[in-house]
Amino acid sequence: MSDTTNKYEELIFILNTDKKSYSVERNDKVNNLTKITIPETYNSLPVTTIKNHAFSHCDSLEEIQLPNTITKIDDCAFFFCYGLRTINLPNNLKHIGDMAFTQCSNL
């Protein structure tokens, strides 16, 4: 079964310039998300990056699960996610951008 089915409607996947991996961000058309699980792969390629402002101002977000394929969390990725209480930082994480978790007062 393909991993591009509508089960990820809350996410937008962007093919990185290397054409070997994907970045991810929130789909603004989906509101009131409380929990998000980022998949390890999309279209059979690894999901490696959380984009700039990917989940910023997502006030209802309480929990996010990141796979070990994530190596980079870009600037302001979770900026002003007041409700965020739980996030796992993957073992392979190499970069956390500026202000990635600014105003995440419940972390």
C-alpha cells in the first residue's frame, strides 16, 4: 500500500532539493489538531525536515511524534505552540533552528 493516502491530510510534504527526502509542514486547511505523528517515509523517501514555521501558532497542538528520520527542525517550526506538551527529539536530530520552540510554555 502506498504511503501517500489521505491519512496525512493534516500535513503537506515538500520534496527537498536533493530529490531524496521530504520536508513537512502543517496543512492550514486542517484546524484544531491536538496530536500529529510524522511518518518516517512519504512516497518511499525519508521525511527528514520540519520546515520553517511548519506548526507555528498551532495553539491546539499538544503532542507531536517525530520519527528517527528527522535530522532538522527549521527556524520557528513550533513557534507559539502554547499547548504543546510532548515532543520526542529523534536520535538522528542534527539541527534545531532559531526560535524553534519559542513560546512553547507547556514543554
